[in-house]
Amino acid sequence: MAIVKKYRSEVTRIENPIPDIYMVTFRSLDKRYKYLPGQFLHLALDEYDPSRPWPESRCFSMQSSDTNEQVTLTFAIKGAFTTRMANELHEGKVLYLKMPYGELFSQQHSKERTVFIAGGTGITPYLSLFTSPSFRDYAGPRLYFGFRDERYHEIFKDDLGKAYGINRSFDISLVNQQTEGMLNIDVIYGENGRESVYFISGPPVMIHAFKEYLAGAGVGADNIRTDNWE
């Protein structure tokens, strides 16, 4: 079990590559961040007072490798808290991050032809693995990445290039919703079969539908892993 710590942090970079999508990078102002690929953090916008309860916060997957000194996350504006983030975050802003949480990739699983399914910003927890040296341990991993338009691919293209540099057996399938339609779990299952381990990350509706399909097709519960802490 990872030890959860609070990190006083500074925003070092913020980008807005697509309307309503932001990519933010933080550096710790005290101890170095400690986390594993696939884990997530709690971000608080209000000042943290150790004598009082932890303030309102939201969970976000860390998309940067655990070898990086800084932490990067991507968020979409979906409600009041993320609207505040878009309005209040700026380079130099100091706030608190609490981490790490989750064990998406640390639980025992086969690393032979592992299947990663991502919808939109659901790719972010995978990137923390794909850009980590530990990604070399996977044999023939496959990614199915569905996105609304080409701009989503552009955001993450460099990290996917790094991933292929780390693991040359990495197979990447890109599905542009505008030209190819939605990710098709029937096709994905047909290409990988019952014995593969499937990771699913994306909109809750997609996660639920794909998980139900795989279970109905006979894929064991231990072979269906989801990133659905939201």
C-alpha cells in the first residue's frame, strides 16, 4: 500500500490545446513526488490548513512517467470544479496535491499481448505507463485509442512516439470518430480473444458497455481492468 502524502506544488506550465481541454504540469516545492504508473492524485484549489480537514478536491490521473520530477495531468471542463481550475490555474500558482492513489497496473496481470482501450482523455493513465521504462516488460501490447477529432491525437502524439521508442512491439490503433466512427468493442475482442487482459479507460458509459460486453463474451473478471475512479 502506497503512503499518501500532501505535496505543496507550483504550476510550471499550462496549455489549452483544444477548447475546454487543459494540460497542466506541477513541480513539488518540498519532497519529490512518489507514485507508480496508473496512479492518480487529489488536487485542491483552496488553501490547505493542516489544522483543518483537507479542502474540496478532485481526482486526476497522472500522465507523466514516474521517472519524471514533475507531474502532468490533462483535464476537460465538465463541471464547477474543473471550470474553477480553468479560470484559476496559471503558471506560478501554488496549491496542494495529495497522492498517490490506485493500483491500476500494480496488480498482478499478464503482460503478454495486453490490450489498452482508451476514449478521449481516458488515455492519460496509460501514458504514465507507456513512457515509463517498465513498459519494456510488456510483449506485444496493443492500444486502441478513440478520439472525437484529430486534435486529440495531436495532444498525445509525442508521448505515443516515446512509447514506441521504449517498446518496439507496441501496436497502436487510432480511431477518429469523425471519419471512422466510435471504438468498436466487437472488433477489438475479435482481434484479441478471451485470454487477453483488457484495460478500459474513458467515459463512464463506454467503460460500462465495454466491460459488460467482455464479461458476456467470457472474459474473466481478473482480465478486465478499468480506470473508473470518477
